[in-house]
Amino acid sequence: MRRVRRSAFERLSAVLILLSLGISGAQGSLEAGAVLGASGDGFERALAPRAFAFPDDHGVKPTFRTQWWYLTAHLKDGQGQPFGVQFTLFRQGLLAPAQAPVRASPLAGNALWMAHLAITTPEGHHAEERFARDALGLAGVTPAPFRAWLEDWTLEAAPGAGPAPFPATLSATVEIDGQRQRLSLALGGPRGPVLQGDSGLSLKSRETGSASYYYSYSRMAASLTLTPLNGGVPRKATGLAWFDREWSSGALAPEQVGWDWLALHLASGHDLMLFRLRRADGSVSGVQEGTLVAPDGRSTRLSLGTYRFEPMPGATWEGPRGGRWPVRWRLTLPTLGLDDVVSAVRADQHNPLTVPYWEGMVCLEGDGESCGYLEMTGYEPPTDGGPRSVE
């Protein structure tokens, strides 16, 4: 893994993100928890369940500070070798619409965009990031027809997709092991939308407004093609994908340093999402819950006590800035007779970006056909000399 060299504008954008949140970070990095814990002054908060409206809700919510569109896919090639793709597009509001001055310049904008693209291949894990101002069409999201982009990284629905943003194709140019490649990820029709939490209101702590609006399209057929730009032989893999849409204005409580999130496609045809938030000492803080989606698309909210999702002692990977990331997790779900270990296909699926975190492909050790994605934040030592999360 390595940090891709960034342009002067990208470095400036990263600094602007830090300054807009009132946060400073050593080595140009920022804790993900700090982003979602930012002040929501002037922005709308997620306070109660709402009626979702599609396709409009696929688009930008300018009255909320933070929002993202998130896609992961786990795949295998003809030899059974694993491939993983993650694409996330973030929008960070700088000023609430009611506070924003009217400016005539085409360069003016009241938000910043950031995109992450990470690829896991049999040879390694590769992550890139890009930044753009909210101007000149450099980045954005349109709900109908659905299109989410930052420069030439584009997730775009097929013609006639309807209220869902799928079928769609993710297209991007990326660098893998020093070689520029064209990525094309074709996505089929989705399962969903699945409203997470309380009818789409996903609580993160017991504090008022510490929540997000959150829905998922939990299962799509996926087909990946990686084509070297120098004319080499394309590589292909097939599998399944998951898409999340979420927006908030400061989702985390002050004592929360990070979270663990799992999205798993089970061989039985069920889809499973679990998350938990942590304090610096490693204890679970606020809320931990999840959703089980049946093969017919019906979803069940999972409350504490109906499942077990905990890191296995001693099974960690040491990050580049210190800290240890759990790469094997005990997963128990009695309603499905499930008692297994979720294990990373590679231990080093860490994204060493401006916002560093671990995000990668995982599978059940007892069933290699049940795979998905695990996201972890807050296991690195903080950049401000504060308390360190448990290792």
C-alpha cells in the first residue's frame, strides 16, 4: 500500500477540510470520527424518522453538513482469486444554505467534495483519493438519472434505471503497482431500498441529533474489468455489491473515537449489516445494532442481544502509524444458526488517506462463499495527543 502523490490543489483542499471543521491533524491526517462529530451549527439534524422520496433522496441534501454515497463489491476471478472495490463520494458543507452569502463567481462554493477509491487484488491493496470544490461541475450527484462523480470517477445509472440508482456502472482510472488502469464495475438490479435503524433514522448515541438518515441497496450482481492503459490483458472478476446512502450533521458523541461496520452477503441469500461505536478504551458506546435482509427482500432490525459481533483476541494487523486493527471477528446470529469467524482476505486493507481507516473484503472462514466488507476507524493513535483507542 502507498499514498498516491497529490496535487497542490488536493493538498490545499485537505487543509480546507481540516480548517472548516476546526480540527488540526499531524502528518496531514484526520480521524474519521472527528469528521462526523463536527458541529452542526446552522445545519439541519436528523431528529426523527422521515418519509423517504425516491429518486430525490439519492441527490444532495444541502441543509445537512455531511453526506456520502458508498459502494463496495467483493468479487472473484475465474481462478477463485479475490478482488474488492470500494468507491465513496463525500460532500462536506462549509456553510448552511441560510448562512451562505450570494456570490456571482463560478468558482464560489459552500461545500467540498472528497472521493475515495480502493481496490484489492490478489497482489495487494491500493487506495487513492481526490478532492474538488463545489463548483464548475467538478463533482456532484444528480438523482434522476442518477450520477455521482468527481472528475472522471463516475458512478452512473443505466438509461431507464427508474427510482433506483441501479443498474449502473462505476468507471474510473486508477494506478495499481505503478500502472494506470481503467476500472469498469457493472452493477445489476438492486435489492432494496432497505431503511436502516428506525425506519431510516440511524441513531449513533443517545444525544439529541446524534443520528443520520441511512438506507441501503443491499445486493447487486457485480462484474469487474481492470484494463491496463498500456495495452495489457484485462482482468475480470464477478461477485456482489452493496450501496449505502447516508446524511447527517454531526453523528458522533464526544466520547466516541471510532466504529466498526460490517456488510455481509450470506450464501443463504440473506444480507447482514452490523455496526458498533467505541470509546477510547475499546468499550461499546451509545448504539450497536444491525439489519438482516431476507432473500425475499424483507428486512428485520436486529437489537442488542440477538447477535454477537466481537473482535477475536490477538488477531490484529499493525497499522503504518501504530495501533492494531482487528482482522478476525466472531459472528453469531442464532436466528440463522450462524456461528463463525469473519476474516479479512488480506490483513493490510488499510486506506492511508487524509482520513485514514481500514476498509476491506472479508469472508466467513467456515463458508468462503459468504463475503462482504468490513470498515473500521479509530484504532490508530490520535494526532492531537489525546487518548488512544484500545489495541
